[in-house]
Amino acid sequence: MAGNSFGKAFVVTTWGESHGKALGVVIDGCPPRLSLEESDIQQELNRRKPRIPSSTARREADKVEILSGTFEGKTTGTPVSLLIYNKDVDSSAYESIKDIFRPGHGDFTYLKKYGIRDWRGGGRASGRETAARVAAGAVAKRVLARERIKVTAYTVELAGIRAGLVDLDVVERNPFFVPDMAAAERMEKRVSEIKAAGDSAGGIVEVLVQGCPAGLGEPVFDKLDADLAKGLMSIGAVKAVEVGAGIEAARLLGSECNDQITPEGFLTNRAGGILAGISNGDNIVVRAAVKPISSIEIEQKTIDLDSKPRTISVKGRHDVSAIPRIVPVCEAMVRLVIVDHLLRQRVTG
Amino acid sequence: MAGNSFGKAFVVTTWGESHGKALGVVIDGCPPRLSLEESDIQQELNRRKPRIPSSTARREADKVEILSGTFEGKTTGTPVSLLIYNKDVDSSAYESIKDIFRPGHGDFTYLKKYGIRDWRGGGRASGRETAARVAAGAVAKRVLARERIKVTAYTVELAGIRAGLVDLDVVERNPFFVPDMAAAERMEKRVSEIKAAGDSAGGIVEVLVQGCPAGLGEPVFDKLDADLAKGLMSIGAVKAVEVGAGIEAARLLGSECNDQITPEGFLTNRAGGILAGISNGDNIVVRAAVKPISSIEIEQKTIDLDSKPRTISVKGRHDVSAIPRIVPVCEAMVRLVIVDHLLRQRVTG
Amino acid sequence: MAGNSFGKAFVVTTWGESHGKALGVVIDGCPPRLSLEESDIQQELNRRKPRIPSSTARREADKVEILSGTFEGKTTGTPVSLLIYNKDVDSSAYESIKDIFRPGHGDFTYLKKYGIRDWRGGGRASGRETAARVAAGAVAKRVLARERIKVTAYTVELAGIRAGLVDLDVVERNPFFVPDMAAAERMEKRVSEIKAAGDSAGGIVEVLVQGCPAGLGEPVFDKLDADLAKGLMSIGAVKAVEVGAGIEAARLLGSECNDQITPEGFLTNRAGGILAGISNGDNIVVRAAVKPISSIEIEQKTIDLDSKPRTISVKGRHDVSAIPRIVPVCEAMVRLVIVDHLLRQRVTG
Amino acid sequence: MAGNSFGKAFVVTTWGESHGKALGVVIDGCPPRLSLEESDIQQELNRRKPRIPSSTARREADKVEILSGTFEGKTTGTPVSLLIYNKDVDSSAYESIKDIFRPGHGDFTYLKKYGIRDWRGGGRASGRETAARVAAGAVAKRVLARERIKVTAYTVELAGIRAGLVDLDVVERNPFFVPDMAAAERMEKRVSEIKAAGDSAGGIVEVLVQGCPAGLGEPVFDKLDADLAKGLMSIGAVKAVEVGAGIEAARLLGSECNDQITPEGFLTNRAGGILAGISNGDNIVVRAAVKPISSIEIEQKTIDLDSKPRTISVKGRHDVSAIPRIVPVCEAMVRLVIVDHLLRQRVTG
């Protein structure tokens, strides 16, 4: 049953397969009278492109078109439809593995669910689907800019190497969106080694929301943290979501975990900017743990459509890690959640 | 804007404040012709009651009534309304702190959001609201039983002490729902020490789903893991959610993280039973990290309604940890997600 | 699949069967800081009670309780749960007809749909369910009052007799909510005759919305008229819904149907206050055609559970017409639609 | 706030303006493994094209493309995205009236609602938007065909002339989809006269559903008739919706209106195939009353953006009546409702 829409006030519906004709998104509920050009969206999509030759081989054009919802450069309040044609698609590499299930992929589960499967490039389960999310996130960014809310995602851990500091100024200056140049260099070296070994790596992305007003979030189920968790966990490869102190909160004492309050504000931010599911006006901090890319050259056991044992070794042009591509996707999903709740709070406030 | 409903096919809507007249839940979409008695629900509610004198002082009656949706002991397909009256409510203890914001609580954010706040017992933000979730989860349990799907929650970490093994047989035999009797004893001791110090503790709850068929979950947003993340994160005090290997997945190599497949099944279960957002037929494993209870005796800084500095020390009858009470709540939320997706898959399958 | 909720911003979920323990409604999305007392709701429920001895025999207490969502007489933004216990329920009259399908009733279709049926008093299909709608409508009335929007329903036709004029001042002064005292008298006489003949009658209810601002309605599917049509058609016994000129619009020429515009406003109101699905600031006018009550003394052909031919003659205490009871229900449904769209427009505006 | 989606299981989201780049629809929840080709959809779109030179002047190409959701000619269960580019768009005719509000149109209300308006060809409020509904309806038709459910719309009244009989065999043989050839001729003549006078005409469309199983519809709000009413009323120009006996039901006695039941079935069908909001297995019959086209040559009073009095006379290529174009649209909307409830009933049944 229908599950391709996200949000209740700023509703995005994505569609499209990796090797189909095109992919896109319809945004229903975008506020009217907002300046919006294709270049605003293209800019975000470009951030999703491979930043270093080593991390991918496929060249994705990802040229976005606005098909509706704007007039003379401004949104009109009607649905904004964004389209990206899939160019230079070559599905031949998938012909040979169309009868076997790649470990860690959705091949098996999609077939179990739907009784049919578009095996070309992973179909709907491909990471390519996230281009539509990034496009929608770019529109959300325009709304948030008007409210001076800023969302920034960056890599705090990759292949076991942690960033030692968070310097937002350097995030765009290295290929992995790391807020620590020295760590970024070590990560790059480690990723190269893993690539040489035919293996892949995971990492952790943190998303920071600055300038978010207090009051966003709709208890008791559509809490802000609950929707952030859903949004981030809905990204393929994400296996955990943390808010504020996250898992470490389970190990703190109450006296350590509580953020004491002073007339100048909270003394700490272990809550990650969210109390009882509602933003408290402080920075919102969430993290997504990303598993390693499932397609690896190292040979692995699997089965085919007839449940016969097979082995698989995925050659070629795959990324070693979903990072850095997933960083703008996490950023986009957080933007979608924040803008949805910003609009929802207008009803209550 | 409305956020008190959960699910799309099995829709639960909870209502009620901690110190109001009553609390309850309406379940819309409950399958017809299902045996359902008040005792089925009462039994689950009783598991939520304090198990040891040390962990609480308040005595909650929590007597549930089925007000609609059943006829001659069977569901009819119409909404099931469950009601629990709040008995022996005494709000006098909250009188003295109604003008100040308790650190770690929703006092501040509820007021910011709604411009008004029911300060009696935490109002809607109270953990008491979860009684309605447990009641709804008991109905979900009846549906799942028919499909031989079993959901079990237990404590894998409390106050920094981890369970060393998962023996489901002992979960109900100790006060903290720990699947390891020796660890349970150490936890109990540690919790007593923390209580004596006027402090509080957090922990980690794991939920195991056995017998779940492959095919549940609705990509790309209503993925099974995404909805599990939302469901668990919507519980007050939860600050992180993990699926399968969880955060550790970020540190594994692809060759370690992928679950290889054989004709007999998956060799490992790092995916936690979910691939590309769809159940793969293996056990589903999720975890929720629970922060320490915010109300502590240790004095803390805060402010009052006029933003004047104040201090607060919460005396009395509070639990030291949300564990064990939160364990049946996590179990209930996972049941609600699974039953919702079970019904949704009927549309697709 | 779940269908007992209405609205997207002001969401009402009703529950309860005619002869069950109780019935009620949960309102999620009610604006905070609104004065709301049980008497506000009781007053509307009382308008739904039989006004003349001839039109019914059952005495319904319909005493409403507010169980949540208010604090010190004001709404808090959390769900408002309203409960009405079913008193003096006697299902014995239904025992004899529990195996046969009453023509014009939902007996047959409920059984076909759910495979089980609560035959006591019509169960969920009973008109009694509308008490919950009236209760919710009373809360909506409080919100609309703050915006100076007034909704009034009245009977423009009953048993073939039309009201000749619309004098809102007399609506509450006759038993059928007719805006024309002379017509009301003729209707009363005609209804008595029909009752004596063991038959029943239908009629037409008009609902007038005064003071509605321009801009409400969400094209292209959640248009204001579309939601009004749904709301009214969802009331049992309603077989047609008209907006403005309604069916007659099909017979007018464009030059007759268009409402010409002057600086002082529209010259006519054939649109019924709605253009392209959005309110235009003029009075909104909608009508619902109500079929005659299905339970009649005149003997009719039917079948039983085994598809054997049977006859049925429903004796006793039934109303001759859904009018006047349905009048406050239509009023309530229109209020629910208007308040939902009023809140939704806050997001856009 | 978002209102461009329809349905809960078979969810369609339409987008696009009359003179924008393109228009389209995303269908989320389309069953997998269904044969679907572009020609299936094109065929339905072609029925929406002008059938006689007199009724329009604009030539719409309306060439549809399937961009996602199918693989090797079959649906995959993922979103089906359909696109129609707007060709040969010339907005110059609208330049001169962009500052004035056309009576009967959404010009005024769109501006009031959104504070901005795409005046080119009516923007989103244009009848052109319904091409997307017809495209979605063509997909619904494929699902319904599998269940042997047939939906047929036809004109029962046009410009005051009624069809005297319902002969489905002739519906496609005359320009107005009339099930009575003699009436069709008289209608054509009358429409020509009205066109010559610079005026426009309305009519009534009936939709017949054959083969619908009993049990569809989700009380108490998502009743089958309630959703049909919403679906039809959401079409621009529709001012009334009737089910079965419709408005006439208000004038019948109970003994006349009830459909008596025999072992062979219902003796009559005044209910229009729906009892208590649930299909009863009989034919479903609904009607939509369509107002005359608002754009007429006859001069009318209006105002401009500065509220100054103006007159308007719309010259040129406009249709005289929304009929026949609206007939396939009504058919499509009924199909969307039926297929949505067919899928929803899978959850319950």
C-alpha cells in the first residue's frame, strides 16, 4: 500500500527507477510567493555528484526541470513537479545478475513483496532515488532560508575514522564533507585501501539545524524527533538514528544528561534541541549511521531465483561508501522534516 | 496540527493527560472476527506496572474498559475504543513547581508550542500516556498471534550494565525484563545505589520479532525500519534507535556487514531482518536507547515563567529509570508497526 | 480499512455502536487556548433530541463528558476526547429481527463487508452515531465563533412540502427547524398522516455559512465543495448534495449562472459561495437530500441469513423522518469542514 | 495545505497548469503485475478530446508517457508516473484579461487564497487539469477489468434536454456520449443555438458501475457514496451529486424508497447500489450536475485587480458546454473511487 509520500503539510511524493526513463518528485503544499528557479535545485543536486574519481565511475547528468507550480520565477501554491531524465543508462551489467540476489540489497525482498522486480540498476531500491529527495530538499531549503533556519550535514565518521572537530567552514572543501581536514585526509587514504581490497566502508553523518524556533513537533506520535528518525531511517543504508547524546544518553546519569536551564539558555545540549518531541530553540543535532555499500568485489555466497547456491562478486564502478553521496540526502531529509513541522505549527500557533 | 494518530491501516489515536479524568485509545482498522476480551488487554497493562517497590511509589489502577468495536467477544471491524480512568490522582505535588521548567522535561516546549500547559503530572507529556499505547499493542498482539508472529522486548543494558546473553525464558522472572538473571541482579544493585544518590539511570531495550513473513514494509518512505524508528523514537525518553547491527554497521566492512545467503537462509542477521525497508523473513531486531529519568533529587539550575533563575530538586516517588516500564511500551510500538504493515501488505500481495 | 476519521487539520475520529456501552469522538488538532465547557457541547446535543412526542419514543440521555484536552476551562492543543454513555439500552426488540435484513438498512452490507454484525439497534450504522458528530461540531462551533463564522442548518423541504421563505429567526421555534412557520405547520400535519399510515418521509436540509472568509478550500481534490459533499454524504440517509444553484445549475445558461461581480460584491450567489473549490467570501449555501426513514410498519419483502424469503414490518418507536434530528448533524458536518479548511488555510496564507 | 492527492490505497497526485510545461499524475499504490502500456492510457485520453468541431477550437495533443512503475509492460508496485507535455501553448489571449476576474471562474479565489495567480489559461483551475485524472482513471480501469467491474459514464441531460432512455450501445456513437441517439440530435441542435447566442449550457452526467462486489466502502466517513460525492464534486463545474434516487429520494415515502429484497436480489435500486455507505452488489448509479461553461461572449460585469468596475466578453475558441469533455472525467473519478475501495477492502475482508 502506498508509501512514497512524506510529510503532512509539505508533502513530497517521489517516483522513478534507477534505469527507467526518468525520476522525479511532486511537492504538494509548497508555500506560494517563494522565489524558485531550476538553478536553486540544480545546485543541490550537484552536491550529490561524485567528488573524487575514486568513489564512482558512473556519470550522472541529473539535470532537473521544474514542470509546474511556479510562475514568473515564484511558486504559486500549486504542486511543484520536478523531473530528472535518466541519461546514458546501460543496464547490460545487470543482465548477468538478474537471476541472483545480491547480499545486502533489496533484490530478494522486492521480489517477495511485489512478485515482480525491475532488476535494472536496483530499480526503485537504488540510491539513485535519493536524487528526488535532494531536489525536494532544495525547495525546502528556500522556505527555510526565509525563516533563517540553516541545515548542514557532514561526516563525523568514515571507515572507522572519526572527525576530531566540527569546523563547518571546511565541510565543502574536502570530498567527504568532513568538518575536519586532517581527518578527511586519513579517511581518503583508508577508503583507497578498502577499495583496493575490493571491500566497502560505512560511516556516520551528523545533521545540524541552526535557528530552528521552539515549538516545532506534534506529540505524541508526530514528534519532531520521531519524524526525523523516520526520515533518516527511510534512506537506504541507514541502520541507526541518534538525537543529541543518542545512545550515550543510555549510559549517562540523570544529573549528567539533563540540560540545565539559565536565563541565557540551556547549559548543555544533550537533548539535541528536542524536548518531549518539540524543538526547544537550541540547535537540533541528529546522526545517521550508514552501513557499508553492499556491492563488493569480494566473493560472497548467495542464491538464485531457484534457491540454488551461487556466488557473487560485484565488479566495477561502484562506490566504496555511501558517504559522501548520502550527506546531501541526509541534509535534504532533515530539511523536509523541519519545513513540514514549521508549516504544521502555523496551524497550532 | 494533529499528530496523535499512528499507522495507516491499523490506526491508533491516543488521548488523555496524566492527571486528567481518563486516558484512552481508539483503534480504527482492527480486523473483524477477532476474539478480544478486556482481560487480553488488562494482562498487558499489568506488565507495565511497577515490579519492585523501589522503582516507584505511585499506585496506578489502570483498569481498562472496551467501550466499542466488539460484539459477543469478537471484534466487528468498527473502531475499538479503550478507556482507562485515572484514579487517585493527586496534583498537589505539582502545585509548587507549576511556574518553573523542569530540566529534561517538556514543560518549556509545551508552553512554547501551545501557549498553555496542563502542569498536573506532566499532562500529555507524561509517561502515563504510554498506557494507551500498551492497550492498543495488546489488541495488535491478538492480530499477530493469529499469524504466529511473536514480539518480545527486553532490557539489554541498564545503568551501564549489559546483559551478557539473551535468554527469553527469564525475561519475565526479574524486575527489569532482563534476558540474563545474573546481569539483572547487578542492575538492581546499581539502580539502588543511584536512587540513594538522588540520581537516575538510562538503558537500552531490544525488541525481537519472530515469525514475521518477508515482504512487509512500503518503500520508499514507509519502509518497515523507518516506521519502527518513528514508532520507537515517539516514546518519551528514547534518544536513539538501531536496526540490526545498528551503529556498529557504520564500522564494519561490506564483507562483514552483508548477510550472505544460502538455500537454508541468511548466514548472519546484521540487517536485523530488514533489507531495503522490507522484511526478509528473518528475525527483526531493533533497539531503543532510553535516557535517564529527568526528575531527580539532585539540585539543578532552571528558570521560571518569568525567565528568572531558580533551582529545582524533585523529591519523592519518581522512578529511577524508565526501565522497566518502558519495555512493554517498546514492545507495543513494535507490534503496532508490524500489524499495520501486515495489513498494508494485504493490499499489495 | 480505517475510515472513521474526518479532516486533516481538525481531525475527528468517532467510535461507538448504538447499543454498546458508549459512543464518543476524539478531536485531534483542536486549537489551544479556546474556552470549552461541557455545557457548550451539551447544548448542541440537546438540539438533536426529539422535539415532539410524535417523532420518537426512545429517550436518549446523551450526557456528554470531556475526558481530555482541556485545563481550567480552556483547550490545551492536545486531543479532546468526548464521551457519551448509552443509557437505558434495551436490545430485545432487535432479537426477533437479528436474522433478517431490513430493507434500506445496512444490515446486509455490514455483514457482507465484515462477516460479522452487531445487530443491536443497528450497531455502528445507527443514526445514533451522529451524536458524536454533533459533539465534535459543538467544539468546531467554538473555533468558528472566534472568527465570527456562523453556520445554520434548516429544513427547506419535508414530506414534499417546501418552505416558502428563509427566516432564520423562526428556525428554533418549530419542531422541524423550518425557516417558515406556516410551512412548518403543514409539514407537521403531513408527517402525522404518514405516521398514521405506517410509512415514513424524507426532506431537504439547507446549510448556510455566514462570515466565511475568501480563500478556504484546497484544490484540486480537497476543494471546499468536495469536502462539504463528502461530509454531508457521509451522513446516513443523505442521497444528494447540492452547492448553490445545485442541480438547477445544469439547466441554466452561462449568462444566468455566472455571478457577475461589482465593486460592492457578487450580484447573485448561484455559486453558493464557492468558486473553483475555494470560498469567495459570499455566503456558502449547500443542501442535503434526506431519504425517508427505512424502518416502516408497512410490510415489505426481504430475506434472512439463509437467503430465504421473509416479510418485515417494523413496529413501534421509530421516527417518521430523519428530519429534524438530522438538521443539527448537517450543521455539525459543515462546521467540521469549515473549521478544517480554516486551519488548513493558515498553512498557505 | 496540500490537497492534490486523492485516495488512501490507490493514491493519485496530480500536478500541472494549463499553460505550463506539462501536467501529470503520480499513482502510488498501483497493484503489481498488471499489464499496462501507454496505449491503454492514450485511448482514454483520446476520448476526452473534442468530438465535434463546434465544441472547441483548441487542439490538444495530449500524448501521454509512462515514466516509471512499469517493467517489461507490467506494473511493479512502485509509483506510476504519467506525463503529458503541453504543446502549442499560446497564452497571448489571456494577456488582456490578466488583470480582471472572469465571473464564474477561479481567478478571484485563487488570488485570494495564494496571493499570486498564474493567469495563463486558468492555470491550475483549468479543465485541462482533468487530463491527469483521466490518465489515472485509465490505470484504474486496468485494475477494475481484472475484477470484471465496468464503469460507464454518459450524458442524461444537456442544455435542458433529457435523454429518454439509457442505451449504453450508442454512447460512443454521438458527440455528447448520450445513451439516446434521438436526444443527442436535439441536444446538438440546441447547443448550436446557444453557441450562436454567445452563451453556454450545462447538463447532467450519470455514471454506472456494473459488477461491483458487495462490501466496498469504509463507514462512517469514508463511505463509498461519500467518497464518490467528493470525487465528483472535486471536478470543476460540478454543482451537485446524486446517488440512486438522489434528490427525488427526499420526496418519496419510505415504502416507495426502500429497495425490497428477494432471494433473486433487490426489487428496485433506489439506493443506487449503496446501503449505509457500503456497496450492496447491485449496480452503482451516481449523477453529477454540471454548470454551464463560465466563459461566454455575452458581456458581463466584473471588477479588476483594483476593484474597479469592468465588463468582459470572452471571445473565441471556448467550448459551449463542459459536456462532453467532462464525461470521461466523471468516469475516471468514479473508477478512482471504486479501485481505492476495492483495495481497501482487501485489508478488511
